[in-house]
Amino acid sequence: MSFFSKVFGGKKESAAPSTAEAIQKLRETEDMLIKKQDFLETKIENEMMIAKKNASKNKRAEQQDVAREISDAISNPVAFGQDADEDELEKELEELQQEQLDEELLGIPQHDTTTDELPAVPTSVPAVPSKTRT
């Protein structure tokens, strides 16, 4: 030891632990680490169970929100049917009824879909060959 360490009471070198003491200390450390590992594993399992419960609750709440939105949309049609005015619909209905009445009274169909007035389709080949342009 140096002079200063003797005067000021420096660190004394500790003796190396015996083999038995070192083994005992290692066993204690191993036991402590095993307990810590078990504690952390149970804590992780508990947190995972809580997370799964919360996830299922969140999914259920989200489904309930969607169902509530759908039922609100069905029961309170805010945007549905507001574009069509009642007066416009009544006017259109009257026009359609008038057209139907005119057709019945006058016998004039509004849309001519008969094919009786069309010429017949030729079934034979023409006798004179057509001239070809050169």
C-alpha cells in the first residue's frame, strides 16, 4: 500500500470470496431472477387479458354505434325525400293522369310501338344484277 492510502484510510483490499460463498451468492441471484421473471410473466398475462377484454368491449361499442347510426338514419330521414317537393310531385302525377286520360278518350297512343306499318322484308333475290362502279 502506498503512503497516502495508509494516512487517509484508503480502500482496503477485500479478500476474494470463497467458492462456497460465490456459489451461494449465485444461487440467491438466480432465485431472485427467477422470481422476477415469474412476476413479469404474470404481469404480462394480466395485461394481455385486460387488453383482450378492452378490445372486445371496443368492438361491441363500435357495433352498437353503427347500429345506433343506422336506426337514427331510418327513424329520422333528414336527407331522404327532402329533395322532392310535394307540389312538384302532385304536378307530375296530374300530368301523367292527364296523358293517360287523353290516350283513353282520344284513342291516340302516346308512343307508337306498332310494327304493322313497316314494309315487308324481301324474301327473294333481285332479278337484275346491280351495276358495279369501276
